[in-house]
Amino acid sequence: MDTLLRSKFLVNIKSLTSESKYIRQEEKKHQTDWKRDSLRNHRVCDVRKESRITNLAYAFALGKTYKQVEATVIHPLTPEDAHLIFLKLKRKGLTVDKEDVKIWLRS
């Protein structure tokens, strides 16, 4: 993997981590339940899923097996998640086949 591609992934991972930390801080500031719940829902559902997809795409690009990255799977990936991993890799400039991602997820 070239240095530019690695940097793109690491910047994306770090920004998602920062977003999650910032949202957690904002949750503590809000007193009303609906605001706090809305922020928490965004952090837990959206940001966490995007972070998982990004980390899996990064592991694929590094050549690691899926089992090396997620030895114990609590929330199995859906076909939509496989598609999101494929799109993430494509956006980062990797030429990869969608079937390769599906095969990798079964490895």
C-alpha cells in the first residue's frame, strides 16, 4: 500500500474518532433527553458504523484477512455493509472487484 493511500485511511479514521469523542462531550452538556438521545443515536448508529466500515476497508487494503480484524463478530455484516466497504475502497482510489470484497468477508 502506498503512503498516500495509507494517509487517506488514517486521516479518515482519526476524524471519525474525533467526531465520536466530540459528540460524547456534547451529550454530557445537553440536559434534555431528546437532544442527548439524538446525539447518542447519531454516535452509536451512524458514526460507529462508518468507523467500522472504514477500518474494515483499511484492513482489506493492507491485505489482512477478515478473521484477523474481527475474530469475534457480535453484529454480522449485511450485504449493504459489503457494498459500503467496496465503495469506500473505490473512493480511496483502489481498483477492486465487488466479489473480492464478498470473498474477503467470508475468509
